[in-house]
Amino acid sequence: MFATFLISNTYLKMKRFILCPLLILFISATLNLKAQITVSNLFDIKHVFEVALSPDGKYIAYTLNVPRPFDHRPGGDYRELHLLNIANGESKPLIKGAKSVFSVQWHPKGNDIFFRANMPDTAGVQVYAISPHGGKPRLTVHHNQSVRAYAFLNENTVVFSALDPEEEARKKFRDRGFNIEIFEEETRALNLHLYNIHTQKHKQITHNTVVFDFSVNPSGTKIAAAVAPNNLVDDSYMFKRIYVLDLKTLRLELVMENPGKLGKMVWSPDGKRLAFIAASDLHDSVSGSLFVIDVPTTKKFKHLRNYVEGFRGSVRDISWKDDNTLLFSAEEGVDIVLSKIRLDGSKREVLLPAEHIVFRGFHHRDNLIAMAGNTAKHPTDVFLFDIKKQALKRMTNHNPWIDDLRLARQEKIRYYAKDGLDIEGVLIYPLNYEKGKKYPLIVYIHGGPEAAVQNGWSTYYSMWGQVAAADDFFVFMPNYRASSGRGVEFTMYGFGDLLGVEYDDVLDGIDFLIEKGLVDENKVGMGGGSYGGYFSAWSATKHSERFAAAVVFVGIGNQISKRNTTDIPYEDYYVHWGFWTHEDYQRVYAVSPVKYAHKSKTPTLVLHGADDPRVPLSQGLEIYRTLKLHGNAPVRFVIYPGEGHGNRVNTNRLDYIARTMQWFNYYLKDGYDKTKMPEKYLEYDDAIKF
């Protein structure tokens, strides 16, 4: 009331539009009365995920991730289906509420929107359709197993992948009370099927095959398939090779013996070529290079042209503009760029430069491109880019309340490592930053390491972002060497040198911020998940003197035992180590945080999913136990039952973000007894209703 009265009366006196210094200060103070983001706000944020342009280019169907309310049964978020009218900008929900919709595609005629979902009317995940005008979803593909992926072969026929049924012997064994698992010997094939959506006739077209991904050619006569020997995670990472299935003969032929990782495959409009994203070689950890083959081809992979060779980036998605031109999105440092490149070898042309929006995938029809994009100021919404007009337009705003919040300053930073190489990262300032004052710092380390942080929306349950800034922390997110987004050479710096120059890059970034007078060197904390958790455990042990707090989420403690228990041992070997543990076990143990746990004086919070196959729970236990035994600093171990490599359930996500912020506030701020630990049971924000 007081503020409103003063502002109203002040405006009456502003006839000459001259603001006195006192008034300027007052208005600035009033603006600072805007609310700041809180932990509870994270569970109100809606994110657009998939986008699909209609065949006539007039509509965009998209899915919207909606947080599960806390008064519902604990579980994962919901995902709604919405329809956007491009002409008038109006958006309407087609499926909303306690449902989850995935894999949105338009029927070739544009009269229906198809999607995968697990609906109450049938078992497993099946394919449904709904009219753009609304109404009830209709079951269109019904199989005795869940549908993994699908695509239109023609207007009447869908090709889909599904697991083979469970072996009869296995069923009988379990029915007799022997509910045991024969580890890695009970995997089921993942085959392709045809399904007529009008007659409901079904035909299996591959047998005893594992097809992780596929792409149908424009004429509906061939299918490119990413085939691996076994239905295991490691195979999906390292051993997918490109086959082509002829639908007349049902003959499956190997056409490209690509080494290592394989990404998206897309047929050219004339069906003569296949573009695909892949690693540059067997030891490249990033599937970020771009190749094109004729089908059929006589060329070997080593003779193929990498259309982005020497490129300071990593390709993330591709589409054909015409028979001789490719569109692609790519990570370039902390930005995402959209480009086109011709097959004649001419220089690539940037269509959408850096620093506009952050996106990964896109959907292209004619001269329109739909994307799910975000910026530092807002979470992911629908964007439309007109190639001819070179115009980008934000089409939705699913979180208008964020516009009324005070958000901290966020920027791309570049600094130089000790050897002179430039490193990029993202820096978020304390919300109430005052020049000349030093602040505590939280260093967020991304996983992978073959991933990257972008300069977009960076506030999620697992990324502290604006939540930490609201508590007046600096948040530093570096893209250290071995990250994606800087080309093959940059990624390969980490090969066989874990925690070498890649870790030094992070220390150099912290020193950069300290030297600029921004950060209090005695109040630096580090946290992250997976490889980021590994970095954090290393910081709390080997480099304990530099860190006042650490958060280790699904992190590695002992590389020897991790390599023997992870579900991706071959991926680990081929793209990270280059040698087996027995060949030099001392070198493997030398980069294991548990080796230095006895030296730790850093309060460390360890959090882990009980069912994590990538970095098993035993890794968290090893970190905790070795730190606890030596007792030099507080340590706490939090186990999330039922969770894997990251938290899916809303209550566990809430606990993670609230508990980790509690830890950082306790050990990086003044006023606490640093020899003790904060309360083990949290008082959750009152705004979250259970």
C-alpha cells in the first residue's frame, strides 16, 4: 500500500519527465520487491519437449511436461499433448491431466495426430491417434508388447519396434517360484513389425534382431536400421551399425560398418542417400560428426567425408532441405547454432546464429522449422523459424509467472587454461550482487564427460541455477576439456587422461573468478551428477584444501570397482580409458577418489539411486565409508530407493534440490558450526502441498 501510494503520487509530479536521484533509487528499490525464485517454484515449471509440424505447415503439435502435483501419488511428471495454430498463435490442450504422451507425429494426410502412451484401456505403451479438433484418443496400433518406436510407411501402414515376448521357459520357471535373473542372458530381441491401421493386420519383418533405431525411406520401400548384436545398454552405445531392410525381400544387409557411436539417420527426399550423425572414430566419445552415404554404397567408413571435419562444435540433429542440402543443429561452445551445408563441399551457412535460443532437436517442413527452445530468462517453449524470412518467433509462454520474478544475471564467460587453451562456461551472478564484494561459489559440473552446458535455462532439480543465485551464490558451469560442443580434438583431450587437463580446466576457471575479485576462495563448493559427481568426489578428497563443501550425486568413488560393475564397460574402455584395468591398475586407482579419502577435510554429501546400473550404489557407499572411517569432516549418505542414474520421482527430486541447497548454505555461509551437520530431515517449503 505504502509503495503504491508513493509511486502514484510521484508520477503526478513527473510533468517534465525529470527523475531526481532519490526517485531513481526509490524505483530501483521498489523493483527489487519482486519475488525471487524458490525451490518450490521448480515444481511449477512446465517444459515443452517434442514439436511436430503438420504436413500443411499450419499447426504444431507438441508435448508439454507438467510437474506431478505433490498431492498425487509420488511418481514422474506428466506429459500433455497440445496443438498450436501458427496463424493466430493460439494453443489448446488435446490431452491433459494425469497422462503421459510421447513420440508425436502427424498422419501423412494431416488429419490425425499420432502418439505413444500407456492408457488405461490396454496393457503397455501403444500407439494412439487423436483429431486436431479434439475428442477422445483412439487406439491405432495394438501389440502384445509395448511399442518402442514407430514411423509411417505409407498412409495406411505403420512400422514399429517392440521386444519379443518373454521366453516360455522363463515364464514356467518363474511360475514355479524361481523368480531369479540370469544376468545379461535374458535379454530379448527388439524387432520391427508392420501394422495396417485400418485392417489391424500385423506382420513381423525382422527376426532375432536388435533394432535400436530406424528410418523409413520416402517411397516406403526400404528401412535404415541401427542394429546391434545384443539388447544391452553397452551395445546401444558402441555397437550399432547401419543396415538396410528391403521391404520386398525382407533381406537385411549391412551397408556401413561405422566404428563406435551412431546417432540419427535420415533419408534424402529422393531416397538415394542416407545422412547420419556418428562419432568420428571408435575412440570418439561424442556422436557429433556428420556423414552421408549413397544407398547402396561401396565406400568404407574411413573413406567417407565428415562434413563437419575441423568444426568447433558437435552436430545434434539433422534434416534434408533438398536432395543436395542438409540442415543441422549443433552445440558450439555454450550455444546452439542452426546451419545448412551443401553436399558439393561449399562452406556451411549459418541460419540461426548463437545466443538466440538453446535447442537440440528441430522439425523441418519446407521453409519452416519448429523447435523447443529456451533462454536464460525462460524455460523451454515452442519457437518457429522461417528460413526465407530469417525470422525467429516464440510461439508459446507456458510459464508467464516467471516474468514477474527477479532473475539473476547470467552470461557466457571465456577464460584461458594454464596451457593457453580457451575454455567456455556459463556464470550466474548472485541475485543481490554488489560490485567489489566477494561471494561464495557453487561449481556445477556436467556429466558425461561428453556433454556440455548451454547458456539457456539452467535451473532444474539437478542444476541449482537461479535457486542458488537467489541465495546469493555465484554459480559457475564450465565446459571443461572432454566436453562436447568444441569438436573432436577438444573431446579427445580426456581420452586416457581422466581427471587430468579436464579437471585442471575447472580449477583454472575457479582461479579466474577468484582473481577477478568475485569469489571468496574459502567458500567454494562443487557438485554434480555422474561424471560431475566423480569430479565432486575428487574435489572433496584429492583437492580437499580448495573446497569447503561437496555434493556427490550418483558419482564414482573407485574406478577399479566401477569399471567392473557398470552396465557400459565397453563404452568406458573404448572412449574413455583405452586400456583394461589389469593392464595398469595403479593408474586406474590413482584417479579414484577413495585413494585420497583419508586426507579429506571437506564436508561431503553423497546421494545415490539404489537401482543405478550405470554407477552402482556401491560407488556411493565406497565414497561414504572411506570418508566416514577417517572422520576428518562431516559426511552424509542419502539413498533414493527405486531410483536409477538420476531421480525420476517428484518427491525424490524435491529432496535432492532442497537437501543440496541446505548443505551448501550450511557450509559455505557464515554462522554455522562447521564441525556438525545440518538437520537430516528437511522442513519442505510450505508452498508445496502434500
